[in-house]
Amino acid sequence: MLSGMTLILLFIVAAVAGMASVVDEAQFHRPLIACTLTGIVLGDPTTGIILGGTLEMMALGWMNVGAAMAPDAALASTVSTVLVIVGHQSIGAGIALAVPLAAAGQVLTIFVRTITVFFQHLADKYAADANMRGIEMCHIAGLLLQALRVAIPTVAIAMVAGTDVVNNALASIPEVITRGLQVAGGFIVVVGYAMVINMMNAGKLMVYFFLGFLVAVFTDVNLIGFGVLGAICAYFHIKDMQTDIAIEEAAKTGGGSAIEGDDIDDSDLM
């Protein structure tokens, strides 16, 4: 059973993640941050980081576009971390449970946003009366609802996680469902990367994407090696971009002469 202080800290972390999911500024709702902070509160930051890093790849393309609501990464991150650490579930099980949790959080946030319409109309009335304090309270009330949307389910599950009831309920889920959710999570990772690449419109960078894919498949290079390889590719790509820019400027100003890549000072890349 978790202590009272742990539950309070967990409530705060979950509340901040819930607010960040609609503010989208500090990014505390992202799985890598939310899972890590939840893991620190629960005394197992290593598991939080591992789970958060995996879920981050799944949620990479999750973003609100217009009126379309993305799956809720905040609720999926905090609750799945609680189930893994407190409920003694495997990281694979936590990843599998994150998918339906994100869908449930999506429904919850739509419900809360519908409620906040009341505060929007109330703020309009306060604005007509030039009541700035009232407008601020409407903003705060709407934000608190988003905080409670994540904090209450997270703390509630933390209080019962690890009990026989929860363990038996999780164990009763057929393997075909949990395995299917894990496979679906793998597909979501690919879709997330595809959405980001598509939004970047970075056709010229696809050669580096395929290079990394080939290196990953046919070699045993670790993440550090990929990081170094990426930095090297970025260096030469930026240098080529600067060369092209210099050539275009020279052509516009009538400089005429061809500009070699070596003419560009490497200090400009730093």
C-alpha cells in the first residue's frame, strides 16, 4: 500500500500531466516525462524511463489537429506506469494497456472539454462586465478539470494496484488480446513516425532515413553509434545547404563564379 505522501506526489504529477496535455507548452504530458516523473515518485525511475521511452515512440505522432482529438498520452503514461511498478506487471503488459488507456483518456478529455464550454460562456459575461478576475477564474477552473481528469484515475488505480482483485483482472485478459495490443502498439510506432515525417515534408532527408534503416537491419550498431552517425550526417547536410545558399546568393548578386563547399568556414556550422 502506498503511503499518503506518495499518493499526494502522484496526484500532483498526474495533475500537471493532465494540464500540460491541453496547454502543450512544457510538454509534461509526453510519455517520456510523465512516466519518468511517475517512476521517481513510485521509487523506480529506471522502469519509468524505459516505459516512457517506449511509449514516446508510440505517441510521437499523437497531436491535436483542429477539432480532431488525439489519444491521451498523459493518462496512458501515468496509469500504465502505476500498473507496471505498483501492480508488478511487465513492461510489455504496460505498453499493451497504454493503447486502450489512451483511447479512454481521449473520451475523457472530450467530455471535459464539453463541460468547459460553460466556463467559456461565463467568461464572455465577465468580459462584458470587464471583470478580469472572473475571466481568470474561468481559465483556472477549466484547467483544474483537465488536471483532475488524469489525477483522479491515476491515484484511484494506484490505491488498488497490486491487490488480488486487480492482478486477477489483468491475468484474466486473454493472451490473444494482450498480444494483439502489443502488435497494434508496434504499428502505432510506425504510424507515428510516418505522420511526423509527412508533416515535416522532408523528402530530401529520406535518404538518411533509409540509411539508418539499413544500418539498423544489417549491423549491430547501438543507439550511441546511431547518434554519432546522425550527427555526422547532420553536419554534412547543413554544410551542403550552406553551400547551396551561397551559390544562390552569388548568382543573384552577379558573383557568377562557382562556389566550392570548402570555401565555407566550418566555424559557421558551430
